[in-house]
Amino acid sequence: MSPAQSEHPGARPGESNLSFTYALVLVVEVMVILSLYWLGRHFG
Amino acid sequence: MHWIDWAIVAVYLTWIVWTGLRLSRKTEALEGYFLANRSLPWWAVGLSVMATQLSAITLVGTTGQGYNAGLSFIQFYFGLPLAMIILSLTVVPFFHRAKVYTAYEYLERRFDSKTRLFTSLLFLFSRAMATGVVIAAPSVILSVIFGWNLTLTILAFGVPTIFYTMKGGVQAVTWADVKQMVVIVGGLIAAVIALIMGLPDDVSVGAALHTAGAVGKMQALDFTFDTSTTYTFWSGLIGGLFLSMSYFGCDQSQVQRYLTAKSVNEARGSLLMSAFWKIPLQVLVLMVGVLMFVFFLFNESPILFKNTYLPAVQSSPRAAEYAGLDREYAQAFENRRLAARAMAASQSDGTSADAAAFARSEFVRNDTAVRAVREKAKTLVKDVTGDSEYNDTNYVFPTFVTEHLPVGLVGLIIAAIFAAAMSTIAAELNSLATSSVIDIYRRHLKPVADDAHYVKVSKFATLFWGLFACVVATFAAEMGSLIEAVNVLGSYFYGSILGVFILALGVKRANGHGAFVGLIAGMSAVWWVDQNTATVYLWLNVVGAVVVTVVGTIVSLLTGGANAGTDPSKPAAARAA
């Protein structure tokens, strides 16, 4: 993960649009929770 | 401990202290000492954020929880990634643009000096006590395991940490954290490898995990909505969200980490590193616990892992009863070992479904028998010693390390425990000093002085809080699962302080009176709920934040709406803006 993303219109210096990274965080969390669910089902 | 292990720990300590001393040259100005001149890269700050949160209690307490309860504790962290996104969008840009040193400084600009003073005093009190617990936890455990003197062990954790934090300020803390994270993760991976290598040759990792799963250790998720159950999906997602927002957004020990970042985006990146990696890292920690459970199915383990009670029990009238339990345990352990082998064997080749189900039920039955004997032994110890809080959860991992790891690895794991403790202690001492100097000393006692004076006072404050935490650690009683003790203590304040920041950032018409009265109401509500209901601590954060926000908004509206803050260092127009 890198904070260096493309600047968006109206962004302040040092700030840019991280929407993709935030979405990625959510996707990764859902995948981790699903993996934990699978672990419980498979080994439980 | 073997001399090679001692040497590894000594090399680690020297390496970390040298790091701090090397960076002490860049700390003549206050902004350099407390904020590293806002120059640090996101990855270093991100590792520091993670190292600060991951204390020695996490290493020894959470692995113990993994051994006892499996993966279910992971649910505690489900709210964290969401909290990191919310904080990246809200407080991170606010704090950076405001150019503050502390989170509480911002509250004076938004509200008034009493709100800032009260929240900073709450932070100083709760964090100083928590730092004492952070030092006490590993000190008590290592002193019991190795027979070390408790006071000397506390000083072994405290003195080097105080020294490099005092000399090098936040730069030393951050760069030492980066190195300490390497040691911690290296130690955890080494432990996992050693645990897997310690399995019998005919037991595969998959079969081992099936055995753990048969007794619920692989069951991470519990979707029941019950506020009296500590770790469920919902308490982790909602309660954990509020706890994480408060800890990372309002607690100076974390806020100060990302105030050192080069820019708003770098600060956001540092928090998002935890959003991505915290849960997988905690799964690794808990898996160490689960694998220890499997390891101790096939390798000898004591009836109880904390054996400080033995002399008292053996000289009591119930000594014979305890000896009987010991024999009963030996038999139950052997039965379970055979059942575990049978179950592991049934996982492979062409075993029929019925035979596999029988092997599994036999293993579960024998595991229940072992746990029953252990419970009887714990009850006996509690009766004989009068220690109603007796618990051996925190002693499982140290017992495994000292009795089953080879020379060299023992030193690495002990160094990792030191690293986990020191990284947290250093960040906390640094933030305690910052709040003391910025929120109290410079604001109320000596508003005008040069940076050299403030840096000198800051070093003294670091020394003071370090010694204070060591004294607290010396007197801290051992409390059940220590990680919970720290979190419970925090929950009395965290949710309420979060509520004040929600008022500050989210309620335009909120004023100082509303924030102050709301804070008192929130903490009172948390206290009442904790005393009168079975609500577990994670939900207390939600109660505190909601009560402060609601009461604070009502009181603000009744007392005339928003004010412009009272920070004398800012002109009125700037405060209103």
C-alpha cells in the first residue's frame, strides 16, 4: 500500500484521493473474515 | 537461560539503545523532539503505530488466549480497519492542518481550556497506569518463569526504554519501533516453525488443525448478538470500531505517531497499514496459541502452567488431594494423547467416515476430561492460596519457550517479548511527556520560554513518567488476563473521550460547556452500566461515545450553541475559522 495516489481536483498539498485504497481495505477485510469462516467450517 | 540466549537479549538491547542515542542529535527543537519535524515516511510511522499497539501482553496474553479459546479473540479487531478509514477521512487531516502537538490541544481551539485540561488529565492518568501494567505484565511472568528478581526485571524493561526515549524523543521511539517490529515478527515466525517442527512425524499440520478444530479452537466467528459475551462478531465490529476510533484517534500515544508523518497522505498511509495488516498479524499471534494447544497434545505439559503456588499447596492440608489430581491428570493426558493420535491418523488415507467420527468424539471426550482435571486443580489452588483470580493463561507461551525451544530461539523470543514491551512503553512515555509539557506546563505554568528549556523539561517529564510507571508496575497486582485488564481500564474513558471529539468535529453547534458536561455524563453512564449490568467492556465504548454526543449536543443547544475556543496562542478570527 502506498499513499502516493493520483491528485484529485481541489486537493490540498500532500492530500490525494485514497478512495481506491479505502475500498481495498474493505475488500481485504471481507476476504479475511470469509477466510476465517472457511477455517472454522473446514477444520471445525 | 543459556549464555547464548543472554547474549542475544544483550545484543538486542544494545542495538535499540544505540538507535536512540544516534538519533538524539536531531532533537534540539521542541518540534524535532516531539514530532520529528513532521518528516517521517508513512511506512516507518505505520510500523510504529503497530508496534505501539502490540505490547508484550499481546505476545504472552493473546497466545495464551489462543491456547485456551482458539481464534475467537480475533473478532476484537474487526472494527479496526473501518476505524482507520474513518479516522483517515476525519481527524487525520484536522490534526495535521491544525499543526497541533497533542489531540487535546485541538479541543481548546474548538471548545475551551477546561475541556482540554480535563481530557489531557484523563489521558495522563489512564495512560500512566496502563504503562505500569504494560511493564508489570511481562516482568511478573519472566520473573516467575526464570526466577528473576521482580524489581530488577521491571527495571530491565524500564531503564533502557526511559533512557533512549529521553535522549532521542519521538525519532528514537519511531525508528526503534521499526526495528522492534522486525524482532517481534521474526520471533513469532520462529515460534510457528518450531511448533510445527515439534509435531510428531506422522501428524501433518492439516491433521493437527483438525484436532484443534474438533474442540472449537478454529472457530473464529460467533454471530450471536449478546452484550454479555465478550468476543462476538458484533462486539468486535461495533464495540471494536468505537474502541479503535478512540484509541487511534483520541489517545495521544497513537495520535503522536501519525503527527510525525510528512503529510496528511503519509499519515493516512501509516494508519491504513494497520487496516491491512493488523488482523493477519493477530491471526498469526493466535495461531501460535492454537499450535501450542496441538503441541501440548503430544508433548508433556504440566497440570497448571503457573507453578508459583506449588510450595503453598504442597504444605497445605490438601497436598494429598493435589497429588491425586496430578496423577489423574497424567492418566487423562495420556488418554488424550492417544485419542489425538488416533484422530490425526483418521484424517488421512481411507479411514471410513464412521471411524473418523468415532475418533473425533473420543478425542473430544478425552480433552473434556483433561480440562476438567485442570479446572479442579485451579479451584484447589484458589482455595488454598486465597487467590480467586488465579489464572495460568499468560504462562503457556513462556513455558513453551523456556522448556521446549532450543538455545538461541529462547533468546530470540525473549528479545521479541522485550521488543514488544519496550516499543509500547517508549511511545507511551513519549506521549505522556508531550501532553504534560504541551497541555499542562507550557499552557498553564510557563507559557513563554525557548525551545531548549521545553526540551529539557520534556526529558525530565519522560524520566518522571518512566519512573512513575515502574513504581506502578511494582505495585500492580496480577489480574487475570492482563490484556483485558488494560482494555477494561481504557473503556472507562475511551468511549467518552471519543464522544468529545465527535462533538468537536461533527456537531457544529457544540460548545465547551456541552463537551464538558457530556464528558462527565458519558463517564458516569459507563460506570453505571459496568456496575449494574452484565455488559462487556467493548460495548462500554459505544455507551460512552453515544451519551457524550447526545448530552453534549443538548447542553450545547441549551447554553447558546458554538463558541470559538479559547487558545490564547490563536487570534479570535482563526479560532472561529
